[in-house]
Amino acid sequence: MARPRPGRHPCHPGRMDANAPLLVIVDAANVVGSVPDGWWRDRKGAAERLRDRLAADGLPGHRGAVEIVLVTEGAARGVESVPGVRVEPAPGSGDDRVVELAAGAGDRPVLVVTADRELRRRVTELGAEVTGPRAVRPS
């Protein structure tokens, strides 16, 4: 799994707040869609199950504070936040909302969870680290 480099902030090189929790932005549609388990029959339910797994497990393998943001779109927009996971419904494109959140992270480290190549390119251009769906979802 990709990790932010110590001593620098992924989105703002040279300005990392070492005490800030890692901001983990999860592309819900991409992560849910990474396993063919029937998610397409109930997109909102699939996003809720992912949210609940994130709330229970956090970011497996990461030691330290994290803030998890789950970006939803389309039929999954009605998913509510729970303790440990803030849900951000995208008014339009989920990818655009992920990029906005990464760009607005201030002086904290950012990790984006997605397998979408174009989204990965966009957020790494901002300096964010990326990892795939397996980081938060068993295959």
C-alpha cells in the first residue's frame, strides 16, 4: 500500500503537519465495483456495507490516526455518515469530488483509495498517494 512520505505533505510538498491524521479518501463506486458480489442490484446497500467495514476496520495495517471520507455518487448518494467514516455525496462526478477533497486537504497527508487510472493520475498530480481497493476491501 502506498504511504505518504515522511516529512512532506503529499498535496503540499514541504508543508506536512506531522500531527495531522492521515486523510483517507475512498472512491466508493470504484471500491464497491471491484468485487462482483451483486453490488449492482443494491448500490446504496453495497456502499453502506463498505462504510460499515471502514468504520469497524479503519485502514488495515496503518498505525496512527486516520480520517476516513467515503465519496458516494449516483444511487449511493443517500448513505449517511457514521462514527469513524464521513460520507461525502458527490453532487456530480464522484471523481471530481475526490479531487476537490484531496486538493483542499491543507497541510495534511492524503491517501486516495481507487483503481481508476484517470483518478489516480489526477490526485497524484496534486501529490496525494494512492492505493487500490484491496487496501480496504478483501477480494
